[in-house]
Amino acid sequence: RGAPKGAVTVSVVADDGGDQVTVLSPADGVPLVFDAADWSDPQTVAVAAVADDYAEGTVEGAVTITLAATSGDDAAYDGAAVVPDAGVSVSIYDDGERDAVAVSAVAVRLAEGDAGGVGVSVVLLSRPDDDVAVTATLSGAGASFVSLAPAGGALLFEPDDWSTPLTLTLTADDDFVASGQQAFSLSLAAASAGDAAYDGAGVEMLPAAGVVGVLVEDDDAVGVRLSAAALVVAEGAGAKAYTIVLRSKPAASASVVVALSLDGDGADYLALSEETVTIPAAQWNVPQAVTVTAVDDDVAA
């Protein structure tokens, strides 16, 4: 406005106390100083947004920079009005954080009976205002033989360690049933008592809808296993035995037909202990014995 009679100091203060904006120049707490020689030379005030982990989006007019002039040498500048008198409004643009729950996979493949299972990482993409509970749920017919750890598929993120990924481990128990490949869905949901952005159905999930496909590879097959591929039976020397066992658990009792198939003569002097072996479902893996006897026919073959 005009040359002062002496030094004029102008303080620069961010009204948020430095939580969102830092005054870089002049240094914190140091005022701008003008005197009669350089009063008309502009001096720069530089501010920067404080980097944080919160997803705030763009906040227009988030902080106001207030300036105040004082002078012990010139009463006209001591407490002089600053134009604009409302201070300088600062808008803050977020650097990319978003309120979302991210999962490391869109699909996983499990091997039935693999005790190690498969891990899926879950992480928040921004710092929450309060604890966030993420719960995973399996759905699909027969999903009960797929286990989740931690128990109940429950993960808890706290504000102080929000960026640390937590792991869900999926394990497919061996059910011993030949059912082929089975497909399930793993769905995630978030809840927070103190942060609405992380509470309820509106929480953003990555992948979309927070659903992970789960495919279980079956290690069981339908069939009968024999304990021996061949038997040598001597006439009049007693029976020889072999066992049969099912390769997988049936839905109900299974019957195995045992028959002799001989080339030429001789079927009449071989005897079987069983022609049909019935195996209850609960005893599917218990070997069942079948004996073969060669009857002494007193004929030199």
C-alpha cells in the first residue's frame, strides 16, 4: 500500500493447526518481513498438503491461510487490514487412496486333501477411522467340506495396522466321495461401527462384489481295487484269498459281482466263496475277502 516507516512483519497461519496443510515458506512460525527498502517486492507463501492414508477425495476450501500484519515502527501497518480479509482458501486433492477392500485373487483352485490349503490375502486401501471387520462366507452345494482359517472367515483390521494384509486360508477336506470338480463362491463383507465408508453393503470391493471363485479338484474315483492281479491255486491244497475294496465312498451299499472266466474246461473244479460281495457305505474302505478253491478232481490235466 506504500512504503512503511520501519519493519512490518506478516504472520502466516494455517487454521487447521497443520493437520492437513503445512506452511513450507516461510518456515513454520517465522513471519514474512518487509521494510522501507523492499516493501514492494512480493514474497511467496508456499503450502503443501500433508500426506495421509485416509481416502478423502477432493475437499474444496478445506483449510484457510490467515495473514496478520504487525509493526512497532509504523502504526498504519500495525494491525493493518489484509486483502482479502477472509484469508486464502486452500483446496486439497487426494492422491489416490480409496475406501475399498481388496482381495489378492479372483479365483483359487484347491486340491482335495491338501492340508496346506491355499491362502488369499485381504487388505484395506485406506486408513479407516475405526476397526473394520471383514467376514468371508462360502456358498454352494457341499461347501461344508471346505474349511476357512481363521475360524469363521473373520479378519479384523485396526487403524494402526490397516495396511498389513491379512490371510484367509482355504482347505478342502478329503471327503472320499467321487464327485468330480466342485465350484463354490467365497464372498466378503465389511463392517465398522465407527467408519461408515467401511460399513455395510456399500463398501467397495475389489474384485467386484468381493466374490472369489473356488474350484475344488477331486482326488477320488469310482472303482474297485484288487489286492492281487493273479492267484496260483493247487488242487486239494486249500483256498487262496484276495481282497477287494472300493476306491471311493458310495452313497449307498455297493454290490460287486465276482465271476470266473475260464478258457476251455475246468470251471467245474474251481469254487468261489462269494459270487456277490455287498459292501455297506460305511465299510467302503474295509477290504472284503474272496477265496478261490481248486477241487481235486483226480484227473491228470
